[in-house]
Amino acid sequence: MQADLDFRPARELPPPPPHSRAYDVDGDLYDDASPVQEDDNDDFFAGAAPNPSHNGFNSVYNPALAPPESSSLYRGDAGSVATQSMRAPSPPPGPILDHSHLRPGNQASLLSHERTLELYRANAKKTQDPDLQFEFAVFMIDASKSLPIPRLTAANVMEVERAQEKREDLVKEATSLLKRLADRGHAPSQYFLADCYANGIGTMKNKQDFDRAYPMFVLAAKHGHPDAAYRAGTCCENGWGCRRESPKALGFYRKAAAALHPGAMYRLGIAELNGELGCSKSPKEGVKWLKRSAEHATAEFPHALHELALLHERGIDNVLFVDYEYAIELLAQAAELGYSPSAYKLGECYEYGRLGCPQDPALSIHYYNIAAQQNHRDACFALTAWYLVGSPGVLPQSDTEAFLWAQKAADLGLVKAMYAVGYFLEVGIGTTPNMTESIVYYKKAADQGDKRAAQRLKSSQTHPVHQPGGANAVLLRGENEGGGKDGKDKDCVIM
């Protein structure tokens, strides 16, 4: 039907999740990473009395803001570093949040975006709880991303500039608050601020700034943040904001792995398997780390499940035995977490009957869909082939859907999909024939070495267009189910 492509997952380091468990760390990795203190003249902590009229809250629920009866809003225990250094006086007894505007009746109302920010800001200033203030900073960063900016026209230049300034002001206020909290030893603020720098938020020209991010990652790791230790390890491994030092990276990974960080355990497993980061090649140790990571897999870090499945598919002498059933189980777990390579591989298994799986069109299409929704280009092209022939009782045949999925795969960079889209446009399969657009896709495919596309570019100038199923056709549609290549349950070949 489609791609006989041997897909192997790239082993790039996955991104970290926003939060994780804290743990105790040693000080041997943190001797040279104290960030430069910055004075941004922020007055958030100056103790200015909020407008008494701003005592409500909007309908957007934030889990960090507990109900008024929660004693955590008023705690001032001596163990809190941030509380000891606050300049604002303790708030008087009474509820911090007022939800009266949400009560049933004629007075109920929803608040505007700006009003929401005003109330959130006033509520955050009423409390000395660094966790609530941190949540407010995160809220402002999220709000800045969703703040609408009008489309630029000749008549609304000033309006667009004001909207952009408003977005920049929100980011500036949020990063300023994060800096103050970070200076007071609040580890989540240190980590989140470092993550902002690493992603170009609140930086010069919105460019990634690992020179500022790395020291903050290290500082957060020192204060017991495993995600920060993992990110510091990635910086040391790749030379982002620091010297490339594999031993130091290994140390950070081990600190994070001690707190059961799945990403760090996965990286250690791959390092042990392949002899990376100065490790001696030890499949046994590598498998051990991968199993630990798989036990704690999350949507952000499902990679160990997939890697273990591949290992059980082929086995490792004296370390890991071949077990197709367990491999499929691991792939299914990873697919349920949304990991597209695992979902795509399951789609192939149920399409062709591999790894002991029965040929099952419904399951094949289901898993291809999971992967395609994550923009897995081979999965998108697999759906193209399914839609071209359909599956009775499972998927109706649709040339239009076939064309759209092929176009998506082509736009994601799959060369054979570019060629297929060029042919669909040339012949008119699932779309109106358009020779101009067809040539565009043929050229894209030919530029990346597709000889068939180059041949079509030459022949299209001198020969008539061939219809589907005819001589020299790109697409062959069979009448019988189950007679395809490799035991396919459908006969559709894009050559």
C-alpha cells in the first residue's frame, strides 16, 4: 500500500515537563553557576495597597488559588525563605478571593481579560505566599501568549503596536516577579524563569538565551528541582550556555534520576546502551535504566516504553529475550500517552500482521490516526492509502480525504507524498486537476532526489496525462481485499 520505510525513532532529548518532585542534591555540581543579580526596579513586593474594589476573581479557575478558608493563603512560617524576605506587611484576616460576581442571580457576570488580570494581580499582592505569586507569574506568561493581536493593515498600525506593547508588558511584569521570587530561593520560579530564557521569552529580540538559562537551571537544581537538574544536564551535554562536559552532564542526569525523573533515566539508559557520555557500553545497565524510566513514563517522557519495545522485538543476548507480545503491550502504553512513533508502528503491525498481531483494519486506522494527529508524516501518508481503497464497515473510501492526508504528509516533508500529491493534482484524484500546482509538488520531490518526479516533469510536457489504473499509472487500485504486498488486507500501491 504505502511506505516500506524502515522507521527508526530519533533519540533526541525530549522536552521536560513543567513540574516534578523535589529532592536533595549534593553541592559538587554547582560551584560556578550563580546567576548575576539584576535590579529591575520592580515594585510588586513594595506592599502597595491594592484597590479595595478589586477584591473579586473571574470565572477562570486556577488550581493554585485555594478557597478562602484554606489556611495556606495566610501561612507565615519561619521555614519559608521568601516569607522572611517580604517587605509587605502581613494581610489582615479575611478572605483573599471574592467570587460574588459568579453567584447565581441578576448580578452574575463574566469578566473581561483585562479585568481578570487586574483582579488576579490584586489578589496576588494580598498574599505573601510565594506559590500563589508564582502561579500569577505563570498566568501572565500564558495570558501574553493568548493576547489577541489584530492583523496588520495600513489603517491599524497604532492598534497593533499597542497590542504588542501590552503583550511585552505582561512578559516583563511576569519575568520581573519571577526574578524576585528566584532571588528569595523559590525553586519553581528559578526553573520556570530559566525555561523562559531557554525558549526566548523575556529575552532580547525573543531569542533563546542559554547564557542566562543555564545558571538558573543549576540554581534550581541546587534547591531540589529534578526537572532543573535534567535540563542542566542537557545544557552540559550540548554546550548550551556552558562548556560541553559529559562528566558534568552525567552527574546532573544521575541527580535527576535519583528523584525518578523519567527523562533523566531514559537518557542514562541510552548512554549505557551505546557507551555515551563517558559510560562504558553496558546493555544490562542500560536496560535497567530504561525499565525504571518506563515504570514512571509520562506523556512528556514515554520514550523508554518505545525503546524497550524495540529491544524486545530483536532481543539482546544474555540480557533481554525476544517477546513480541510484551513489545506490543509497551507500544500500546506509549501510544496511549500520545507518542506518535509507537502509534505508527502499531498501525503497521495491525495492517501487515507483524509482531504476532492479527491483520485488523480498524486497529491499524485507529493507531495511524493517533500518530497523524501528532503530525507524524508517515502516518498521514498511511491514511492516504487507507482512504484510497477504504475498508468495509470501518472506513469509507474517499479520494478527497486521501488527497488531503497526502498533502499534509507532503507539507511535513515526506518526499514520496510530494510525488503522490503532484500526481493527484495532475490527474484530478480527490481534487480539481491543476497542472501548475502539480508541477510545484513534482519539483519539490525532484529537488530531494525523487527520480519518478523528475521523470514526470519531463513526460508531462510531451505526453498526455494517464488516468488512474492505466498504463504507467502511479496509482493502482485492486478489486480484491487481502491480496496486497506483505500480506496487506488491501491492494493499493503508490509506486
